[in-house]
Amino acid sequence: MSEQAVIQADNLSLTFQTNDGPVHALKDVNLTINKGDFVSFIGPSGCGKTTFLRVMADLEQPTGGAISVNGMTPEAARKARAYGYVFQAAGLYPWRTIEKNVRLPLEIMGYSKAEMVTRVAQALELVELTGFEKKFPWQLSGGMQQRASIARALAFDADLLLMDEPFGALDEIVRDHLNEQLLDLWKRTGKTICFVTHSIPEAVYLSTKIVVMSPRPGRVTDVIESPLPKDRPLDIRESKDFLDIAHRVREGLRAGHGDE
């Protein structure tokens, strides 16, 4: 394993036992994600994208092969608070203000009150929610709620951010804006980001590396290193390089379907 590898998967497989027989969610996945990468996982529904993310987070246990997170087992990484996790839904507690929602993991981890105040302020500033500390989730738009969810995952400053389709339910204009903000946040913090999406343009716009997955059993059919520059205005989506990568992703998804 290279010392820069944040995620290292070797022949990773996961089979769920169900009443209808075994379900092969992941099969022989090999992947290296290095420090500072922005990696998107794309593939059809049920291809194991979210399962792979959940294995990284120690929310699912593989049934074959090996995976390390920051050179540790996923369980050790979870106990070391090595990552933040952003779910599809913001998952904010309606009875807690935005500030108190973002503070929740810090309370669980036993941070001092002064440290919590500092970290919450920094996390809210990163997602441009300064001034909304005392609001309740229902007082914010869907996009702002999702930003608060990202702030909560950033609050304890883990180097790794796992994001499971965080913008999937938002309209295109809000999604574009949050994509720009997320790229900016990634550039400023240098975090490693693993991002699950169904959107080809979103995957191409955000990523340094795009992992294309096949229908179940989930296998990696292509890993595309992006040639796009780190600074990416939205209109880069009309450039030839962008369209070429999007075409390759589309072809990879189509080829994966043909392998069934």
C-alpha cells in the first residue's frame, strides 16, 4: 500500500444473505484512493456504490478480500473518528438549532465547551451558514439543510469525507451551486472526498477520479483520472475535455450493463 493511500480495497467482496438467497453486492473490487483525491462513484441503482461507502465507514462488513482506511481497519478508523459521513437526507434533528445539530458529534466525542464553540463556528463558515446558528432546520431551504449536514460532518475535522448522494433530492440550480461550494471547500481544506452520485455531469464536474461500477454484483468497470484543472467554473461543462470524460463514463455504464 502506498503511504498516501487513504482507502485501499483489495479483491473486496460483500454478499448479503437474504430469504431469497445470497445477494452479491460487491465482487472483487480493487481500488486505491490517495490523500486529497475527490473520487465519485457512479453506476446504476443497486450496483453497490452506497454499500462500498458503508464498508469504508464500518457500517457493513465485507465477506471477502480486504479494505483499509488510513492504514487501519474500517472499525479502527471509525473509532479514531477518521471520517465524516454525509447521508442522502440531511438528517437534522428538528428540535435542535443548526448550531446544536452541528455540535452533536462533538458532544458525543466529549469536546470542551470552548472547543465546541470554535469548531461549530469554523464548520458553519466553511459551508457559508454563518448567521444561521439559531435557526431550526425547518426554517432553512433543502440546500441549506444539506449544507448544515456537511458542516456537522466537518465539525471534528476528519481528513476523509464520505458523501452518499447528498444533493440527489435538490433541484438543478441549487445542486449546481452546492457543487461549486463543495469544490471550493475541497480546495480550501485538502480533504479526501468519496462521493456517490447518479449524475454523470456531477461526477465529471467534481472529481479528480471517477469510479464507474457495473450492475450487481458491483464491480469496478473503469477508473477515469480526470484531466480537468482544479479550478472549475460551471461552464467548463461545455468544454471538449468535459464532454469527452462524460462520454467515457456513459460508455463505461453501458458496457457494464452488457456484462450481465
